[in-house]
Amino acid sequence: MSITETPVRLPIPPLPRGFRVAGAHAGLKRNPTREDISLVLSDHPATAAGVYTTNLVFAAPVAYDRARTPGTGFRAIAVNSGNANACTGTRGLEDAAAMAAAAAAALEIPSESVLVLSTGIIGEFLPLEKIEAGIAMVASQLASDADAVVASARGMMTTDTRPKLAGSSFQAGGRSHSLFGMAKGAAMVGPRMATMLGVILTDAALGVADAQRLLAEATEATFNCVSVDGHTSTNDTVLLLANGAAGGAPLAGRDLDAFGRALADACEALAREIADDGEGATHVLRVEVRGCRTRDEARQIARTVADSPLVKTAIHGADPNWGRIVSAAGYSGVPFDPDGLVLRLNGTLLFENGQPVSFDADLVSASIKAARETLIELEVHAGPAAIRFYSSDLTAEYVHLNADYHT
Amino acid sequence: MSITETPVRLPIPPLPRGFRVAGAHAGLKRNPTREDISLVLSDHPATAAGVYTTNLVFAAPVAYDRARTPGTGFRAIAVNSGNANACTGTRGLEDAAAMAAAAAAALEIPSESVLVLSTGIIGEFLPLEKIEAGIAMVASQLASDADAVVASARGMMTTDTRPKLAGSSFQAGGRSHSLFGMAKGAAMVGPRMATMLGVILTDAALGVADAQRLLAEATEATFNCVSVDGHTSTNDTVLLLANGAAGGAPLAGRDLDAFGRALADACEALAREIADDGEGATHVLRVEVRGCRTRDEARQIARTVADSPLVKTAIHGADPNWGRIVSAAGYSGVPFDPDGLVLRLNGTLLFENGQPVSFDADLVSASIKAARETLIELEVHAGPAAIRFYSSDLTAEYVHLNADYHT
């Protein structure tokens, strides 16, 4: 497997107050230029929330974090890539605890204030010596500058070609707050998940219940609306740390709403980045489904269209193949009247009243070729619910990457 | 798009008594060596049963046949490829009726004794002049020899590389009966369907209700357990004609059971052929799931494994990547205890008790490379239900075929 890296997208968002990060190579990945251990440290005890994979086969770090969040008093997240610590049984759980203990020792904080994230190969035991040495090393490199941010985001990458970062600032309670997010994921990205891995940091003060509720809501509308290959991972986790370093009481009312919007925007940006960096992708598919009875039904239609190999290859071929899109909606399992279905591709009307309309196929094809993002809009006329879903196209490069990536 | 044809698999099964068939090129496909019109004629009025796509967006011939089956008095099936007559509105329904009427005129039989099948491009109106001329031509070529059988099966092909044929004989009521089947399908083959197109002929006498019930049962366990790309077509149809030419009363009791077994075997053989001829396929995946609470749950697990692009590319790469298979089972939506899951690949135990077992990966990889079929066995330990599901691997050739096949 050979992944060609692409430059990180600028600008690098700043860390919220009271957070430091680091990332380094500890020998889990073969290539010594690839970071594989990261640490996130909050100088203040933080409220933590988490959302996790719905896969019945879930990894040890998922079990570890899920048992501890949501809650308060958290100080750090220890991350490794190159090994997922999944399907590793009882020893995997012990290794996840050992990884947390190693971070606690290096940072001189309580073990129970550390959460862990792992991603990479499934079914191999964590190389604990390398991880312990790596954690000790990155603990001495913690910083809050852009280089540290990029290194820490690279430390959670597997086949990603670039770090995925998002950030924003918002006003609440008369104070300025900021929010930062980083994520990874390029394959085994399926729609019934949290995401691959995501970490959201904020200097806002948040109540535990609010943190968990807002993270779950944001995930539902963003990370749970992205797919590369429809394969839900064993390790999907998004963690939120809110350390209150901006000062003030836990946010409430309109201030909490302001935070919720900033959080949703960051999650949306990271989710889109994951689809954009989908293995072998040449296009991002943005599928917008409107006029459904419920958001779940809208998502089900969008997911079926976004996951269809025939739709994904058509977009790769710059082919305005409305028949594949309409027939995918038709087998989604959501009941609707096909005669009321309206399809637009990159803004051009292709289908309504149960039939295709006359359109300039060359022009639509050229519009697909010209842009990284292809917009597929479906209107169902059954109700008020809508969804936006991101996916990537299916290319020969995806096949090569996954046929050659051996266990 | 360029499809390389492969030779028809020998032997060619004989037609049951009282049936004649033909196929020819009528100008719907560009390549003049490709048949695109077929006729099936029963010399006696036959009992007809049909199963159809569950896609809400279904083609005009599906609407036409579904309104008329099951029933008695059927004499012919008119088939065209190159045009699906799907998403064609009211005019599509009129064209399907015109196609039946053209066959009736050419064969001098009642219009209401004709069923129609179409497959090919979605969203274009049938070229009725070519179809009427083609039907008149093939009506003069009807025969029961092997050449006629191959030509008629080729007349329903689209991107198939070879005709898919099955046949057998069975004893019932002290008489010898025979059964013949032909099918097409290489993409837009999804698991919640009948199949692409299938025609089953028998000289047995069958009651209408028995014919429909047995066809539905056989389809459920065979055509509904095959997938190339998970994309359910608009045109899926399997038709059964039973003309009673073997003599005797409609089959009942043990005789009906004998017919049911022959029917299920033929459907199974054709379903496997469809997976085997999946676009770009280098391997057939046979996924056997056992120990489930219900057959639907077994199928859901099998389908999720068989449709995962990560599993399909792993098999293409001859990679015994048990992590992808186990995690696909885990996100299937079927509840089970992961610690009870057992996975075998080509007979070698790879995973049990929530962990991988030690195995010779090179040997298993070599076994995948050595055979066209790869056997994935999953045991869930939750109940008595089992299923067998066929799929194909995912290759760069599939992507090329579907990115370049323009509307």
C-alpha cells in the first residue's frame, strides 16, 4: 500500500486556551516520517463526552472510554495509530488500561483522568513497550503551536493523506470562546457510526449532560452522514473535552446554543473532510434529500444513493446517470411515490413526474469534471424532513489500495 | 464499455417438451453479433408465475407482467435487451403492451397470452419499429435445438459475458419431466430482488397457486441470495412457465416436492452463475452463515459481508483479512454475541472466542488464489437458521466498466 500525502489545508486552527498537544513517531508505523503516537493535555480538569461505534464488534479503547464518559475531571487523551487494539479480547482491555496508565505516569496525573484512542490494524496486540516509550517522548514535547497541532493530528492518521482540522471562535456569556477539532478516516467509513476518530476541544465550561447531548446531536447530523465505503468500523469514536479555561460558569441557554452551532459546524467540516479524503476519491458526493417524512428516512435514501457502487462509479466517470440515482432511491426501503420524485445534479433538473427530462448531458458531465464536489439533490414531496450526506466516488485506486493492504 | 465474451458453459440443457425458442439481432444493441430480441413459445397454454423487483421505481414490463401473473393460458414470452423500458411513464406501459401485441400477431396467439421482459438502458423509449421487426424475424426461427437455446439466452444479455443456463429432469407421477432455466445479470444485481431476468420452463403440469408459491420459495433462497453490487434493479423478473406437455394432472404431494427441488436447484445454479459473471469479477464469494435465530437474520449478516467493498477487495487481493469479515458481521444490524462468532475461510479457522486464532496466512491466501470460488463460513450460535449467499469480488475492472458506461 502506498499513500501519497497531500499538504495540510491552511489555515491551521488554534488550540483553545488550556490545551497542549504533541505527536511523534514511536515505531508502530514502518515509515519513520509518519507520527503514530499523540497526546492531548488539558491544564484544567475537563468535562468529557463521547460517541462510539454501533458495531457489535468494538475495540478495547471503545469499551474503555465508553465506560468512563460522559463525566468530569478528565485531563488527557492518549492516541495511537498503526494498531486498532480491536478483536484482542481480555488482553486488549488490559492493554488499553496500560496505555492510559502510561500517559498518566508521564503527565503526572491520575490514571482515571485519561481517555485512549487507537486505530490501525485489527487483531494484533498493542506493542506496549513502543507505546510507553512513545508516550514518554511526546509528553516532553507538548505545545500549543501549529506544528504541535499538525503533528498530533498526523499521529491519528492511517491511510489519510492529510490531517483533518476544524476550528472556530464564538461569544458566550460575554466571553470569547474557541473550539478545535481533529479527525481521521479514509476507509472503513460507514454511515452508522460516530466517525473513525475525532477529538473536539473547547475552552468553554460545559455541564456533563449538555456536553453529551450536544455532541450526540452534532454527530447525528454530521459524522453519521458520511460514508466512504459503508463499512462501519470497530473503533469509531468522537471525544469532546471542555475545560472551561475561558472562565465563567457552564454555558446555558443562548450561550449553550452558540456553542452547539460552533460544534455542529466543526463536526460538519471534519465529516466533509473525511469524505473528501476517501481512499482513491476523485470526487466528494454531497447528497441532499428533502421532503421526507422523517430525518431517518431522508438519511436512508441519501445513504443508499451515496453507497451505491453504480452511482459512485458514474460520478467518477462524470456521467449524469440519473437512472442509477433514481433506482437507488427506489430500493432504499423508504416508501415514497416515484412519480413525485425530483432529481437535480449540480443544479440541473434531470428527472421528474416519473420520467427523465430533456437536458444537456455534455454540460452536466462537464460540471462534474470541473469540480471536486458533485451535488445530488432529491426531493421526495412526502414531508418536511431533510438531510445532507457526504460520500466519495469509487475508483480503481480504492480497489488497488484495499486489495493490496494485507493483514 | 467493452465486454469480452466467454464461451457458454457446456452442456446446453435441453428444452422441456412443447417449448421452442429463438434469439436474433434486431438493432437495439450496436454490435450486430449480439442478439437483442428473444421469443419463448409454448405449444400448449401454460401456467405462469412471476416474482418481481421490490424497487419502488419499477419498469413498465414489470408492471405489465405483475398485473397478469400468476395465471393460466400463457403461450409466450417476448424479451428484448439493450433497452429496459424503465422510467418511461405512461408511454412505457403502452410500449410494453405493443410489444406483447407484436408477439401475439407474429405467433398468431392472443395478446393476453404473452408476457414481456426488457433489460438495458433506463429512461429511453423502446424503439418499437425495431422490436416489431425483430419479433417477426425471430418468430420464424423458433426451434428447440441447442443453437436456438443459446441464441435466446444471449438475447437477454447486457454486460453478461456468457449465457446462464440450467436444466434437469425429474420423475413425478410415474412420468419423466424436465425443467429448463435461463437468466441474465452482471451488474445492478442487489439482494432484495428477484434477479435481473430469469425464465424457467417445465413440461410439468402445475396448479397456479403451487407454481407461484414454489417459484417464490425458490427465489427467496437463491436469486434473493445473490449480489454483485447491492444495487437492486428496476427490471428484476423471474418467470416460470409450466405447460404440462409431459402429460398428467397438475403435480401434487411428493410429485410437487420433486418439482420444487428441481426448481430450487435450477434457481441456485443460475444465481451462482450471476455472481460468477459479476462485472469484472475474478472470484465468486460463497458466504455461508449458520446458527442464526431466523433465515432473514442469517441473510442480513451474509449480505452485509458479501456487499462490503473491503471484504470484496480483500478477496480480490487473496487476503485472508478476517477483521474486515468479522467487523462487517458486527455492523449488519443483527444482534449476536461477538464472543460466540466463528469464522472459517476456505475451511481454515481464523477467528473464535472474540479473537483471531493462529493460522498460516500464506496457505489461506494461496487457497484463495487457486480457486474461482472463496468460501466464507460464519457460525453465530444463536439458533438453527442458515443461509447461503453468493457475491463477487470488487475489482478495478468493475470500476472501469461502470465509470465508462455512459447514459
